[in-house]
Amino acid sequence: MGLPWVRLDSNIAAHDKILSLLADPSPKRWQAAFSYTCALGWSGDQGTDGSVPKIALPFVHGTAQTARLLVKYGLWDEDRLGLGWTIRNYAQRQELSVIAAAKREMRRASAVKANCKRWHGPACWVEPGGCSQDA
């Protein structure tokens, strides 16, 4: 399960890489900028931690040409195997899927414990085994 949201800098319109991209003479510059923001959301939803495989370009409204523009202006990096791209600095700015999964598991375990104590009483929960009613 992916993230329900991703972080987008509120100053993205004035970011130097975005400004450089939008100053490019290519008629695809606006599509590339939109593809960048869509890729952030797609990657968060899919749990790819910033990886955008070539087959995902249609899902982020991109093309090979827009991908080249994003690489040119330092928003994406080509992956080493040539299978796609990585959103630059994704891991520093977004919650990685392993962290999101760990948080979900902690919330789930806390809910199970809280429900046990609520319905069976505080003495029911036995560490580390859990609910004594489950035996």
C-alpha cells in the first residue's frame, strides 16, 4: 500500500530547477513540469520510493522527451540499468515505503492492544504474547 499523500514544496513554482525547465525552448517543457509533479504522486501511491520505470511514463503523463528534459534539469536521474528514472532527492523529502509500512504496522498493533484492554480489561494483555483470550 502506498502513501495517501506526498510532500510538495509550496515554493515549487520558484524553485531554480523548475524555473530553468520552464525557460527551456522545448514545447514539452510544461508537460515535463506537470509530469514531474504527477511522478511524485504516482511514486508515493505505488510505493516505488522515487523510481519511475519507463512503462510508467503514460501514468505520469510523460514521454521520452519530457523525461529527457527532467534529467537535463536535474529533477530526475536515469537509473543505472536504463529501465527508467529516479526522482532526485525523493528519499530525503518523502516518506519511504518501508517507513510507511512500519508506521501502519505499529498503528495496527496498538489498535489490537487497545481493543483487547477495552473489551477484556487491562489485565488481559500479556507482553509479549498479546491477548490472553486468543489462546
